[in-house]
Amino acid sequence: MRNWRMSLARFMYGRYGLDKLYYALLIAYVIIMIPGMIFQLRIIYWIGNALLIYMFFRVFSRNIYKRQQENYRFTKAWSRFTDFRTHVYHTCPNCHATLRFPRKAGKFPVVCPKCSHHFNIRNWL
Ligand SMILES: [Zn+2]
């Protein structure tokens, strides 16, 4: 058992491993495969297999920087999806940085933390 763990650790050395995108793909895989198994749809079966291959490709990949960038883009999009009820996003007109504000109706003066540009934002509820 210990020897098996050591050989797995040696195999995974320098490889990317698991992250949030992996778990999201795993959940998507399970959600996709349930109707695929019930209705015996071959296209869903192939989409699920492609998803599985991509998941394992990411786990065993040695290009860690690229996998981290993918995970960063995913977590950024996911956080925008999950907090759309509580926050709004605006772009700074000067430096085009994406800024996050609490969702309140009205017009507010703001200062960009990146370039210190003063501008107004208008939030609609
Ligand atoms: Zn700015």
C-alpha cells in the first residue's frame, strides 16, 4: 500500500493535479451522462467521453501555467455567475479594469483602485 502511494506520488510529481475546474467538469460529466444512460443517446455518450478525456488531460498535464490560467478564467466566470444578485461589475473608462461593486440602485462617484481615475457609475436594480 505504501509502495503504491509512493509510486503514484512519483508519477504525479510535476503534473497539474485536481482543481475547481476539474470538479466542475466532473459534475457536468455526471449531469450529462444521466440522460445519456437513460435514453441511450450515442451523441451524449461521446460528449461525456470527450469531457472525461479533457479532465484527465488536465490532471496529468505538465504545463502547469496554462492549466492555472484555465482554472483562473473558470473561477472568475463562476464567481461572476454566483454573485450577480449581490454585486455588479463595471469597467473603468480610463484603464479598462473590471471593478466589482455592491449592488445598490443609484448613481455613485467611484475612484478606480488601479489608476485612481474618478468617474460615476449608475446601477439599475
Ligand atoms: Zn482605472
